[in-house]
Amino acid sequence: MDVGLIFGGLAVGIVVGLTGMGGGALMTPMLVFFFRVDPLVAITSDLVVSLVMKPAGAIVHLRRRTVNLQLVKWLCLGSVPAAFLGAVCSQALGKHEGFDAVLKILLGIALLIATCGLVTRAAISMIQRRTPLGEGPARMSAPTSIHIRPAATIMLGAIAGFIVGMTSVGAGSIIVITLLLLYPTLKASQLVGTDLVQAIPLVAAGAAGHLIFGDFTFDVAGSLVIGAIPGAWIGAQISSRAPGGIIRRALAVLLLASGLKLLGLPTPWVLASAVAALVLGNVAWIVFRRRVLGTRSSRRPVPGVTDAATAATRKTPPPSG
């Protein structure tokens, strides 16, 4: 057991428990940058750890009825075989010289997609729940009645599955963004719950492909799991008592910087981009928050009053006599 990896898994687990997202996007670059783990070993270890952590959150959403099981079925029809295929391709290409450099570029692109996913998810929460930090507990509700598009949903699952099988990053981000485009009436809580539940068989297929065909190191994965499980529990306990919006913003900046670095951007440019995202991103978020919350508050109906004309009539005293 490696003490450093145990604490690394603990940190990632806490972030996952706090935000419900970011495990894969954070774990793989952490292993590559800080622990100098081979990219293929890092991907396999990340998938195995994710497979252990995800069911806990999925059970919560299933119990609260915030999962659209029909969407999960169609997504898995595309994602499960594609994730296994992505893992097989990753292992086969890993034998060629120079593939590590290509894999780092793919990881960088996936991290940038993950950054977009974090911001999009927070914006959805704010719009639908009117929460200032884009956070809030999933509300128990009946599944939204939507018209499912099987072909498009299977294709979405296949694309996300292949990327996850290749890089271990991007499942939640791609699914969240594209589900929002395909099914705009899907509630935010059901968007998150559906994404989390479908990710379990997706990650399992990707992990199986890597385990069967090669680069798995029990020392790395075992140490990460020892830290990640209690970390996820601690993060969930904190998130149930305090908003995770600040953590999500910091995570988005961290993923942006990691993605740019993997794409080969010079360190000064990476730091400048991170600072710009931190400053300008917060300013943009404040403006967005004021518009959304201000619009919603201005539209709140006055109790017992149907419109402005009726309100004016009720405020006018009746004529005497």
C-alpha cells in the first residue's frame, strides 16, 4: 500500500462526495502528473475505483425516484459495448510508440469537456431550483414524462462509452450536456440521477476491458480504493450540510488547467488561463445568477392575485354609495 496514493484517493473521494462529479476527471491527471503513473495504468485504476464509488450515489437517486430507467436502458445499449471496445482499442494502441502522447491529448480534450459539464450542471441547477450556488439536494419526484428518442440516445451512449473506455474521463460530462440538448424538459435531479445510474454498467464494461487485456496494477488501485471510499462518505456528509458550489468552481478551474497542460500548453499560459477563468468566471457567474434569480423572483405570483390588472383593481377602494 502506498500512503501517498491513499491520501490522493481520499482527496478525490471527498471531491466526488461533495460535488457528485469529477472523480474520473481528477483521478487520472492526478496519477499521471503527481505520481508519474503510466497513462494506461492510471486509466484502468481510475475505472476500477469509480466502479466502487458510483453505486452509493446511484442507490440514493433510485430510492428518491430521480432516475429515468427507460433512458438508462437506451443509453446502456450503446455505452456498454462501446466502453469495452474503447478499452480494447486503448490497450491495442498502447503498444505503439508515441501512443502515450496521443493519449494525453485525448485526456486533455476529455478534461475540457468535463469542465463544460461542471459549469452546465451548475447552471441547470440554478435555473430549475433557484439556488444561488447552483447546488441543492435532489427532490423526490415522479419521473418526467418525455418522448424518448432511441436512436439518438443509443448513439450518445456509444460516443460517451468509447471515450470513457479510452480515457476514463468524460462520461458524466458528455451525458449531462447531451441529455440536456435531447431532453430539455428532463428535471435537473433526474438528469443527475439518470447519468449516475447509467455510468455504473458503462464504467464496469470499460474496467473489464482493461482488466482482461492488460494494464492493471493492484498496488495502485488498492491504495486508491482505501482512501476513496471513506473520502466519498466524508464528502457526502459535508455536502448534506453545506453547499458545494465553491468546491465545484474550484474543481472546474483545476480541470481546465489540467486539460490545457495535457494538451501541451506552456505552464505560464496554463496559469494565466486558470487565473482568468477564476476571475472572469466568477464575474460572469454573478451576472448570470442575478439575472436568473431576479427574473424568477419578479415572476412570483402575488397570493390571491391573477395578474397586474386585477392587482390594481383590488388596490382601488370601491366607490361609495
